[in-house]
Amino acid sequence: MCGIVGFTGTQQAAPVLLEGLKKLEYRGYDSAGVAVMDKDRIAVSKVTGRIASLCEKTGQGKAVPGTTGVGHTRWATHGAPTEENAHPHLSNDGKFAIVHNGIIENYLELREELTGRGYHFESQTDTEVIVHLIEMYYRGSVREALIRTTNRLQGSYALGVICTEEPEKIFAVREASPLILGIGVGENFFASDVTALVSYTRNVIYLEDGEYAELTPDSVRVFDCSGRILDKEISRVTWDVRAAEKGGYAHFMLKEIMEQPGAVKATIEPRLKNGKVVFDELGMTEKDLRSIRKIVITACGSAYYAGCSGKYVLESLCRIPVEVELASELRYSDPLIDSHTLLIVISQSGETADTIAALKEGRERGAKTLAIVNVLGSSIAKLAGMTVYTWAGPEIAVATTKGFTTQLVVLYLLAVYFADLQGLAASVYAQLIASLQALPRQIQQAIDMNPSIPELAGKYHGSSSLFFIGRNTDYAVALEGALKMKEISYLHAEAYAAGELKHGTIALIEEHTPVIALCCNWTIMEKTMNNIVEVKARGAEVLALSFRGNQKILSAADDFLFIPDTDPLFSAVTEIIPLQLLAYYTALENGCDIDKPKNLAKSVTVE
Ligand code: G6P
């Protein structure tokens, strides 16, 4: 969702900015633009639609002279995705150009004030007030004008600014929106995330809320709001540039599905030492755990469904009550959270606005907070009392796959860890560890044992509605399976707890309605099998997902997806694999833009 890049150096800026924007495309956007300092004026190029059009318009950037500039991908909030509303926005005097990620909540009153003072607006965006404020406050120092401007803003922002009066500089400031500085040799950068920087430099500074940066080709200075210089740590990005490339796959999503055995291994391995689960990053004692009366898990989208699945495992192994709440609901619900609550927030990006707000709410109420996050140095990782990284590597496709499965696995590891703190029989513990160690191999098997998925996608891709049913953990996986299908294939797909079918949904089942029945829970298998019989009696076409060895299912359903014999506690992580592949191949059949589905964003940084 909105991406920003900035560059100052000796090479031509526009091609660098466009390369950076291409790397940010995955975040989701509907228009794009660049502004480059050309001697004493700023040249702006904007397009609606894809970066490819901006590349074409600017001759791959070569037609835009200048070595200092900023770029932007916009995901429309205030005002339609038009060229006028696309960033960068210029000040009326043409001296400043800005790019902005976030939302200015008090923009209407600022717009009224600025209009009253004679400033002219070209767009309907909230962003444009910022550039006029900067012009209004400018008295010879951009940094000071920026500080005065941000003092007037309410909301979230990562801002990039250039000014004709200080032509070699790029300025940046952040508040509740991600922004990272890239430190090069004779050139410096900023961007919304490291994927836009790694092909140029691996040395980065994670800017924090309320910090301002001033970059020239040879210097990077970071200030606080009183203008005091801060001594910021330079971090080294360790992942391979190739991790953020397709590597021969048709889509990032397929690549990321296939990466899951390795990603899950990378999540598990550092946490298993001498046959025990260790979480050096937690430092929790048995006494700390005993003080916890309940666990609340909060997140958005797939991360929320990971939480729904984790609830069963945590409750089963630890016997601590677990509530799972959508972050967008929890933040406005006056939640029953106190110092005896462990609040677990889950977020691949670590930047989801609602999840951040829920985390803050929990902190204010005195909860112990634990974040499960993939992106290093992200806002949630910094805000939480304890942070556990999933180590999934960069995830580029908007629809999460390895982000989700590694979140599940962290929840499993936590459940085993907490259960052990409470005291687990050695034999049970050893069995759980063996089950965890088997997961990467079993995920690979779940990929390999379903060669018929492209054919099944050919059968189901034209359906007007698909129903996913299951019980307990199967139900949690059904929710994520249906979400995957909706997100990328644009088919209507809904998940239901199988036992709820009779209370309404069964009215929707007619001849050839596809029902995807998840039967991976031996203890209640018979119950879901009964539901299969019920929907078949009404003409449904049943695609059953179960263990390969489940003979009973073979006579009950029309088509099959299989998983290997996984520990039922942890089976969600293998179960979701065929459903991810089914969604992928269905979207492929439907000719959808799989990695960048319409209207969706990877990192939802607005409420
Ligand atoms: C967006 C993404 C989803 C993701 C959700 C939460 O909707 O498209 O894939 O599950 O945000 O994102 P987070 O980064 O907090 O896990």
C-alpha cells in the first residue's frame, strides 16, 4: 500500500527511482509518479495504472535529467486514482515536491486554512496540504519547515521531500508509516522497505517515529524534532537479492508456496536445541507464565486466521484460555485486557495499521505483548514487549503463503514452549518435538502428492460460489483456504464450520455447487463425513481434503486433495498447502493478476 523511494547521487535519478518503485509494486497501488530535480526546477511525471507505463512515458527514466529525486506508488484513499491525485505533489511556488505514505486525518481543516491563505489545490488528496504547509513555513531551512509542518499534522506519514533551494538533498520523516534509509557510496536512498534498496546497498538505517533525515550523496544525518542530531545504528540486510526475485517461477506466489518447506525449517531450526524448544528472545519464566490468565491473539487477514488455528493448539497443550480477535475490532472494543493477559499480535509486514493500534491498546492496558513478525525492524517488532521473528524471508506476492505457514509454526513452537514451562511428560515432549521436526518434509510431501490440482482448477474455476467446510482446526484452515481463493481468483468463496451448515448455508447448496470439505481431524472425521453426505444429497460436488491413508473418504467425495500423515495438532500447516495451490491454479485459469490482485495491498498501512 503506497510506496515511496528517494535518491541522491551522481547517476541519473529517474531510472533508479523507477527500479525502486518496481520493487515496491507488490505492496499494491493504482498510480505512480516521480519528481526529479533538474537544475533549478522540479520535473514531475505521473501515470495512472502500472509502473510499466511510467517507464514508457519517461523512456525508462532516461528522458528525465537530474540526479536527485523522489518516487511514489499510490493506493488511492482520498480521491480517485487519477494523474492529478497521483504523487509527487508540488508546492504552488514549484520549489517543493513531496511523496507521502499514510493518511493525514486533519487534512480538511488544514485545507480550509491554506485555501483561506491563498494556496491553490490541484488534487483531492489529503497529502497536498503537506506540501503547501512546507511552502508556508519555509524561511530558508527545509528541515525547520518540515518540523513546523509535521507539528501540524495528525495521522500517519512517511514523507519524502525535495526542494530547489537545496538541490542535492532529499529529506524524509516518518510517523507510524515505514521508512528506511539506504546508505551507499557517493549515493544515498530512502524507501518504504528494504526490497527497493538491496540491489543498491545492504547498509540501512531504520528510521523511527518522529525522526527526520537529511541525505546528500555523501552524508546521512538523522534528527529529532528539536533538530538534535541522533546517532543511528547502521544495520546490514543479510538476505540474498535473489530472495526478492521470481527465480524462474511464473509468479512470486508460486515461488513462495514452493519455498515453504525451507521457510518453515528456517523458523523451526533456530528454536530447537538439544531436543528442546528455546526462545532466547522471550526470557519468560514459569512464574511469568503462571501470572497469565488468558491469551488474546489479534491480527488482520491471514494472520488472523493463523491465530484462529493457533488457538486450538495453545488451548490444547497449555490449557490457558485463548481469545482471537480481529485487530480492527479489538482496537474499538474496550477489550478485557489487563496485566494478566498475554497479547499476541501477528503480522507478516509488521506495519498493518489496525494491528499496530491493537498492540498499543493492549500495552496501555498493561498486557504483556508478544509480536510474531516477519519483517525485520518493522513498527510492530519495535513496539512489542517481546518479538519472535518468523524468518520466512521476503514475501512479495500480495496473498500470503509462507508468511502464514511460518506464523502457524511459531504458534506451535510457542504452545510447546509454554506447555513445557508448565511441565510436560518427557515422552510427550519428545513426540511433539519429533512432530515439529517432521513438518518441513511433510509440507514438501503435501506439495508433491497433489499433481491433479491444475486439473481440478480447470473443473472448478467457472463456479459462481465455492464453500469450504471443516471443524475445529479444519475450520480455521477452511477460512484461510476460502480467503486465498477470493483474493486471487476473484471467485466467491466462503468458509463455514461444518456443523453450522444446517443453520442456513445448506440452503445455498444446489446441483454442482463445489464444496471443499476438510477432513484432517481424526477425532471428528465422522462428523464432517456426515456433512459431506448431506451436501452430496443436495447435488454438491465434493472435493475432500484428507490424509492420504483415509480410505473412507474415497467413497464419500468426488475429488480429492491429500496431505501426509501429520500430527493432528499441527496439521493446519500441511493442510493449507493444497488449498494455496488450488487458489493459485484457479486464478491462473481465470487469467487473474496473481501477484497483484485488484484492490488489494500487501501491507495495509491505513485503517
Ligand atoms: C493484507 C494482505 C494479507 C495479510 C493482511 C495482514 O490484507 O494482503 O495477506 O494477511 O494484510 O497483513 P500482515 O502484514 O499484518 O500480516
